[in-house]
Amino acid sequence: MSIPVMPVVVPPRVRELARGAALECVWQNDLGGLTLRATPQYGEPFFIKWGPRHDESTMRDEAERMQWAGRWARVPQVLSHGEDATEEWLVTAALAGDSAVSPYWRERPETAVRAVGEALRAWHDALPVEECPWDWGVAARIDAAEQRGIRVPESLRTPPPVDQLVVAHADACCPNTLLDTDGRWLAHVDLGQMGTADRWADLAVAAMSTEWNYGPGWDDTLIAAYGIAPDPARQAYYRALWNAT
């Protein structure tokens, strides 16, 4: 996943959804998906997330999760979503913030990393586990991976004991936290697999993603901002599970 450095071909569906608004691609993923900011001549900007259909999760799933999570946490408002046999799309209202890995925040890693850690703690504290209808625990993740034809190593089939059960973001990498202009966390995006899990399922991946986005040496800063001590065993396990599934 990355911020595009070259112009992208805008799919016809996206142009239809944009209704004449100016388009800027702000993100593209490894599955061919795009996220574009649409700025109409009149009215408020909005975002269009588009991609080919795939088996891991759907934008219908994401829209449902966003609408549920928005009862307790700051997430973009869903304006519309849809799908056909080959593609899917999700339209959301814009929020007045930037990704924690925008060029501006990449140059200010300490502020960004701390904000991501604080945002993840606020997310885990806010969302009620007992009301969450989705599961992102180890067994569910392994089962979903194997349904996609992925062979998960035996060493990952026995996880560490759960430290604390939370409603996990399930893609808590740094790009999925938005920051305001002062470097405070603002909102969360990309909730397609959100579900209940040990908090280290999120924390381990969020900390790991600091190296991808800011360089080495920031993982402990994120965990400290979350408010707990590192847990090397759980971090190693959930990083390995992420990479395997």
C-alpha cells in the first residue's frame, strides 16, 4: 500500500460517482484498489474508495462496520456503497485531517507515532466488546486464510493467552489514523475486518508498521503512547500471524 507517485487511470465507475468533481488519488493498495479525494466545484469534498472484488473482505462489510463503530468512535460518515460482479465502491464524507503517513507527518515521526498509539488506545477503550458482532480472533483469522488457500504454519495455531479482549481495528497500520493540523489524532479509517481480538493483534501490527512508514526505532514509542509496556512474545506472535495470513 502506498501514496501514488505516478498518475493513475481513473476507473469509469469512479468518474460516475464523482459527478464531475475534481479527483486526486491519495492511496493505492496491492490488490489494485484506489482511494480518491473528490472535490466538487460547489459543496463538500468526499472520498471514493474503489477496487476489484476479492475474497478477504468487502466494502459492504466495511460500510457496515463503519456505521456501527461510528456510534462510539470518530470514523468517516458513509454516504453510499455498492458492488457488481467485478468491482465495489464506498463513498464517505471527508474529514478535516491527514493520514499519519502524509509527507508532512513522515517528517515529524515522533508526533505522528505518539498520536497513532494514543488513537489506538482511545479506540480500544471506546468500543464495547460485548456489543460487537464480528470476530477477528486467531481461530477466525486462520479459518479465513485457509478458505483463501493459505496454509498457516502449525506454530501459529496456539496463540498466547489473551491479554485483553477489545474491538480490534484489524488494520491498525499507521496510515489508517488521521491527524489534525496540530498532530492530535482525529479519526480512524479502513475498517473492513474490524472485530473482537486480543489488543496485541492491533498493537503488534501498529508498532511494526512504524518501521515501514518512519524507519526503525519507533515501535516502543507507539506502545508507550498506548500506555503499556512492550510484550515481546505477543508482539512476535501477532506479527508472524499478520505476515502469514
